[in-house]
Amino acid sequence: MLEFLILLPLSFTIPTVFAWMVFEKAGHKGWETIIPFYNLYIFIKIIQKPIWWFLLLFFPFINVFVYMLMLVELVKGFNKNGLLEQFLAVVVPFVYFPILGFKKDEVFVPADKRKKVEKGFAREWVDAIVFAVVAATIIRTFLIEAYTIPTSSMEKSLLVGDYLFVSKIAYGPKAPNTPLSFPFVHHTLPFTESTNSFVEWIKLPFYRFPGIGQLERYDAVVFNYPEGDTVSTRYQSGRSYYVLLNEYGRQRVTTDKRNFGDIVYRPVDKRENYIKRCIGMPGDSLEIIDRQVYLNGEKSFNPAGMQYQYLVETDGSSINPKIIDKLNITEFSRYNQPGLFMFVLSEESKQQLEKLPIVKKVEAFNEPAGEWNKSVFPQDSRYQWNRDNYGPIYVPEKNVAIPLNLDVLPLYKRLITVYEGNKLEVKGDEIFINGEIATSFTPKLNYYWMMGDNRHNSADSRYWGFVPEDHVVGKAEFVWLSLDPNKSLLGGKIRWDKVFRLVK
């Protein structure tokens, strides 16, 4: 927070300095533009706004919007009431204000001596729309954003059809990597399949503003999909581009547009948003033994309602749908053989199901230790892991060296190259990073291990590895609406008992 209080006056001083001669035309000293805090106070006096405008400059992110309004009010003093003129004052003040200052025929008129400008109907609407778009963009970028849960990977903590607010200020909002983009659209323009909604003329490096807290273990976290840097527009994030390469080969994936669409690259802030629970923190050693997660040798906390897939065998009868609904079971399917079902169950619903007289067996679909699931990270035969028996694996910590050899390299190859931008080569038995022999690697970022509460139906870190800190978007805080996708509006679509609840 101290860093933020230092940067605040400095960041607003920079564009204000270019108003040196404008200040003089307004009857003040030019040197007043270079004194942090004081220059903002004088600015407020010049545009004749109340003192609470000055106070709002010390509220994070709201201050950006207030300062933009101050720039607009300043150019109005030169009778610049056109939308283009005010746009230039906000976007390029370092060019526009010196021009106003140098031009002798440009005269500043205080607000209380200016004639009131009557705006036409169209201009009133344009101003209102611009104001709304700018305000909403600042709120979505820096404070809070609404999201929808599209999959069951976090059930029962978060349900398909939950509408929630995600706090970006909880951990500190990120500066957008691509600040020039179409408003209210994530990565693709509406009514197109692959046209980017952003341009990369201006690209900002990773920077996180101070937040009101830190990411903590077991938080429900929204983040940019780590493997979403390259995607097939036909599959989007539904199937990873890298999984497609392993299955079909690079040549077919990159040339067969009929089946795979275009292959596009996306910067970090334009990758798909995922929500999972943070299980592993930087520096942790994580292992999964028979579905139970262990952190640093001790059993991890299991979230309430955590689910797995189970084979359910009955005496041949079907289970009454009213019982399924009562037990809050939302995922199940039938096999061709009578009396055999697949249910996704929490521990509580499993115990209740076992009590039914028609149920003969409830058995978890457990992948035994030593049985290699080729789809799990790092997709390498040296690591005979699966979703239920995994690791041990070390979660990298910022500025802490990771010993490297050819055996551990598959675990950290993507981290070294994609996430931290280094050149990696293997020559014989030696590893080279940026042309130099490397026996260790020291990451510049912290990394996290994310997992869904619906452990057998979650594409998470077990399948694509670590989540870098520059991918973290915010903390899931509050569900304001919950709709059951399987029910009609009159048939109980709104889950009234699930609305207005905190995310735990």
C-alpha cells in the first residue's frame, strides 16, 4: 500500500506537468504543476470543483476516472466542448495541453464566467454512453466483475448456472496486458469465430496493483487458463491445443481448418477464465494418494461437498428421481446393463445412497497407483501418474532455485519457456537456458496448484500444471443468482436457497 501511495501522486503529476502553461493562463504558477498532491489541489481549484473531488483521487481506481473528468473540465475552460477535443485531452494530454498553452489565441475562461453550453439530444446520449462505458470498464478491470459458472468442476461449492461476483481488488488488480480492446468483450469480436477483440499495438508488462489481501490456500480463484496461449478456434478451451497436437500431430492441427479452425495466439489477459480452488501454494510439495491430497506430507483440507465419480449397482431397479433430487445429485448416467449407474457424489450423498435398500454397491472409480494416465501433466512416461495418484511435485516459488536435470525437466519446461520467456535447449545430457549451461532455474514468479472440488470431473492442474501469478484474476466472493439449467422458469429454475451466498 505504501508503494501505491507513492506512485499515486507521481502518476498524476506526469500528465499535469504538461499543463504548465495552461496553469499560467488560468492565473496560477506553472511550477505548481510539478509538486505532487499540491498540484492536484490547485487543479481542483482551477476547474472550480468541490474538495471531495480531491479526496476521491485517493481511492484506488476510482481516482483514474476522476482524473479523466478533471482533464475534460480543464479543456472546457478553452471552450473545447467537442467530443474529439475532450478525447484528445484525456488520451494524449502530453500533446494537447502544451498546444493549448503555446497558442496565444487560446484563452482560459473560469467555469463561473463561461456561457452554459446547450448539448443536443444526440450529444447527450453520446456523453452518457461514453461515461457508462468508461465507468463500467474501470470497475470491471480494477474492482469487480461478474462471471457465470459454465461447468460442474467446482460442485458443490459452485453450481452450473451460478452467477457470481469476482473481486479483483482482493489480491490486487492486474494492469491489462492489452489495454486497447473492444469494451465488454473478452477475446473475440461478436458474430465472428476468430477475429480478435483486442489489438497489440500497446502491450503492458505484468504489474499487480496493491490489493486488500493476499491469495490464500483454499481460496476459490478465477485465473486465465495457462494452456490458453494458443487455441484452436473450433475447440476453444474445451480441448487444449497441446492435447490436440499430441493426438493428431502438428501438421494436421495447423493445416486442417475444417476440423480445427484457425490456430490463434492470445496474451495472458485474453485467455479463457477458469475457476478452481487453490490447493498448492508456492514452495509446497504436493502429492495425491488414493484421491487424498497431501501437502508437505500432511493431509490437505477437503472442501465440504467435494465429489467423485462412483459406480452404483442396484438390484436392477432404477432410483426414484425424487430421491436423486432430494440428495442434491446433479450428475448421473445409466449403463446399458440394468441396475448399473454412474453417479457423481459427495461423501454425504454417497452415505445416503448406500442406505437405500435397492442399492447393492457404491464403488469409487479410482485409478490405481502406477497406472499411467497419459493425459495428466506432464504427459511424460517417466511420470506414471493419474488423477487419483499423483506426484510428489514441487510448486515453484519466486526467487527459489529449482535443481534441474533431464528427469525433472518435463515438469518445468513450460514454466521456463512459455511463462518466463526463456530459450531452452537440450544438447546430449546438458540443459541450456538462454545459451548457458543450467543445473538449476530460479523463477521470477510465484506459482500455484489449482484443483476443482468435483475431483473426477475437473480439468485442473493435474492436467496442465502450474498457474503463474500473472494469470491470477481475482477471488470468487459472492453468488447473486443461481439458475438450474435443467429446469424451466416455472419448474424451479431459480435456486432460491442458493442466491445471495458467500463463496467458501
